[in-house]
Amino acid sequence: MSPINLAIVGVGKIVRDQHLPSIAANPDFKLIATASRHGTVDGIESFTAIEDMLKAVPAIDAVSLCMPPQYRYEAAHKALSAGKHVFLEKPPGATLSEVADLEDLAKSKGVSLFASWHSRYAPAVEAAKSFLGSTKINSVHVIWKEDVRHWHPNQEWIWQAGGLGVFDPGINALSIVTHILPKAIFLTGATLEFPENRDAPIAADLHFKNADDLPIHAEFDWRQTGKQSWDIVAETDAGQMVLADGGAKLTINGELKSSEPEQEYPSLYRRFAEIVKAGTSDVDLAPLRHVADAFMLGRRKFVEAFHD
Amino acid sequence: MSPINLAIVGVGKIVRDQHLPSIAANPDFKLIATASRHGTVDGIESFTAIEDMLKAVPAIDAVSLCMPPQYRYEAAHKALSAGKHVFLEKPPGATLSEVADLEDLAKSKGVSLFASWHSRYAPAVEAAKSFLGSTKINSVHVIWKEDVRHWHPNQEWIWQAGGLGVFDPGINALSIVTHILPKAIFLTGATLEFPENRDAPIAADLHFKNADDLPIHAEFDWRQTGKQSWDIVAETDAGQMVLADGGAKLTINGELKSSEPEQEYPSLYRRFAEIVKAGTSDVDLAPLRHVADAFMLGRRKFVEAFHD
């Protein structure tokens, strides 16, 4: 089978850091065009608008959309309408409703839509899921605390309404939690801290449970300096499980069970090729639905202004 | 067929005003028990807790849940687990995720779950839907402005996080709009006004569109004194359509097309009997999903304190 001719829209940091190397290493894909207001990729035909690209390069089979979520629907709608498969960076959109609409469109066009959640492909996630499925879980504590100045310097879109604020990393935790826990969870209470000069929260404290009353407490904070934390701790009948470093490292009762090199984006592109070949879509809205639930149910608290 | 033995949980204003007369007038239902912290119904066996009621009255076939949405999941889970059909007052829950969980539970138990949207059964709604389906729509304007002091005097739960504030009436408008428009809509921008002493918004300004770029503007406001407005105005190629009085009255180009007596709750109970007999569920989350989207995407603005 000849490779899938791929185009990228929105050439920024995540594309250079993750998408380009993963695509280059995957024989299922061939990058043939980009569309971006500013960014280009050396040696690849570039456009500033997706509609121009789609018109000029009919050989495109699939499109990866990597612009901020507030602008993703328009591009996805154009690509799907033109019969292209679509890979959505996370989060898949600015609203749940627009992604539901894209899902219907992909189905009616007979093309694949992929709502990607890279953290679900972190190396120790499957081992954690399998451990949790084998025992009784008594509580879960999620600690996702990082320094926004380091990870998102001067990224204005992330602070705008719809940019999700601390839920931009936090949704990675939610994508793992919803994947590794055996039962569906739902929010029972939340506090969201908004800097008084920003439209998106800088911290969130979330309480979930499932139908069995399992308590799940999640703390997201963007003000963490020093050691960064991306940990999921579960107390179980078989002892304490710590899934650390964003899903990279699994420890059970202090014993290291898994610590493999990170392969998230290469795995995402393998999955994308798989669904394109199978003629299916992969759109799980649960992580974004929990974020929307947190904004709807959460109490708002104002905290001191944030300046980059 | 013998009537469906029904219980009501959460006996308050909406139950006395709407549920009781609708149930009394429908031979498909027989009210046999209630559970409520304070309210009772004359001549009907009453309990203070749903679990006591379910244990003491095994003849119950179905339960209508009318408590505030923040407390609905627990009760719904107990009723569905006990094999009872469930009627959820609007909104169906405090989060989207819990309702998705209830949907799965109803399916696994083989019972019916009904997420009710009473405004969809307002008398002129179907005529409006049929008119809009027959022409090209150019814009839609939704004006839902009422006096919260009049309609929700001292209802504290409505102002708490999860109580939805002005979206409690606004979701009625959204339930109609999502039903009468031929294509799915999604939010593109929103402003939510929170009284500085409250956890829920008192006003919201919402912009939606659909895949065809149809502009839909909705204004929800709880500070309206004097004339109350529950109107949906559409400019179309066949002229101006006004669906007024919360769906009760349809006017096209100034000509009155439909104005029938209100039958919302009787229609809801007819629909509930229909799905119970058919062994199906009726759970459309679109209205609540738009509300969650508005909280997630919307800008928050603080306005003067609100006192009842």
C-alpha cells in the first residue's frame, strides 16, 4: 500500500517537537504540504490557508490539525468536506458540540476522524490499566502541577476563553484516568481558580466518583516551580500504585514495574494509520466532557493576576 | 395493560404545578408513592428517602426525579439499579458525564431512561420546525428574558455551582432551538455575567453557528422586569418567523399561525409511557451540552451582587 499523503495545518512548537519526527519515522505517511499563517517545513510545499492548500494539492489524503482549539472546527470541516481523513491534536475542539458535528460529517463522508490523546500512549499506561483491572481500587489521587512559564511561555491563546488554561495539561491526566479506570467517572464538585486578569483558570481542584463511590481527587496547578508533578496515585487492595511522569513510569508498592522510553506521538501516528486503513474513526470525548463539566459545575474563585 | 405504578422523588413547586395534574389525567400512570425531604402528596404513601421507598413499595415500576439536578444522579442510580424506569426533570443532571453513565446503566438493566425537555412539547414547536424545514434560514435570534425574583423566589439551589443560574430557563430555549433547526449548532463565543455574590450566572450572551455559517444569537437574562420574553425569531427566505411565549405561539410575517393551549407536561408523560411500552430510552444531551460548552468557552464577567 502506498503511503498516506499527509498535510499539516498549524505549524508551531508541537509540530516541530513531535509531529514531524513521528511522521518522518513512519513509512505509512508521507508529508506533502503544510498550511500555516507563519510556520513552514523545509522542503515541503507550504500555504498560508488550508482552503488554498486543499485546492492546490488534490493528492492530500489526510490532514493533521495542530492550531489552537478555538480555530480547529473550520479547518476540520473544510478537510472532511473535501474527503480527507483528519487527525485532531488535543483537545479536539473548543466545544463538545462542534466535535459531535465533525463526527457526523466524517461518517457521512466515509473518512476517518481521530481525536488524539497523546498521554494515553505514554509507556506505562497500559501496565497501569491492567494492574487496576486486577484489584480493588480504594482511592485515586491525581497531581498535575507544572510551571506554565516554562511550558507555555507567552502562549496567549491558552489564557483566552476556550483556551482551557490549566486544563490544557490537566486534560492529559483526564485522558489517562478515563482510560485506566475500569468504570466511568463523573465530577461531584470542583473549584476553579482564575487569575483576575485572565479568562482561563490557573488551577483546579476536582472531585470525581464512579458508580461504586470510588473517590477520585485531582489537583491541577500551573504555578508549580521546582519539581514538576504529573502523577496518578491509586490506593488498592494490592497496595499503592504510582503512575508517574505523565504515564512514563509505573511503581507498585515502591517497586519499579515499567519505565520505557517515551513513544507517544509515534504511537498516535500508528493508531491514525490503523483507523484510516480500517475505515473507522476514534473519537472519545470523555476527557473534554469532564473539562466542560468542571467549568459548568465548578465554583469560580479569583486569585492574583498572572503575568508571563 | 395495567397502569405504570409511578413514584415521585422531590415534591416541590414543579411537582404540584405540573407533574401531579398531568399524572392524574393520564390513565397510563398511577401514582403510588413519594419520597421527599419535606413535601408529601395527600393520600399517597410518603417517605423521606428514596431507598426506603424502593424497599417498602416493590410494586413501583417507574420513578420521576424532580429534585435539584445536583442530587439527581444518586437517586437515578438507585432507581435504575432496582430495575425501575426513570423520568428525569430538566436538566437531566449536574454533569454530562453522570447522565452518560446513567444511560449505560439503563441499557444494562433493560429499563427506560427519559431525559425530559418540557419546552419541546410547547404547542407551536412542531409547526415552527416544519416551517423552518421548508425554507432557507438566514439568522436566528433567541431572547429569553425573565424576572428571577418572580419565577424562582428564594430558590437557593439555582444560584449554587451546578444550579446553572440563568441557564435553568435558558436551557428551555436551547431545547427548542436544537429541536427546530434542521442542522446541529455549536457555540462560537459567549459572555456569562455572574453576580459578584453568586456562583451561577444571571445573564448570558451566546453566539452559535452551524456548518452552513448560520448565525444564531441568544440572549438570556434574569433581570427582566415588566414584559417577560421567551421568543425565537428567525429571518428566512419565506419571511420572519416568531415563535413566542416559550413556544406557545407561532407568527409568520405577522400572521398568527398557531396558538393552542399549553400541554407540555401531559405530553411529557405521554412520551414517557410510550418509551416504557416500547422498551426504549430517550436521552438527548444536546441542550445540556450547549450549556456546558458555554461555561467552558464563555468569558466570565462580574456584575453587581444579586439579592432576592
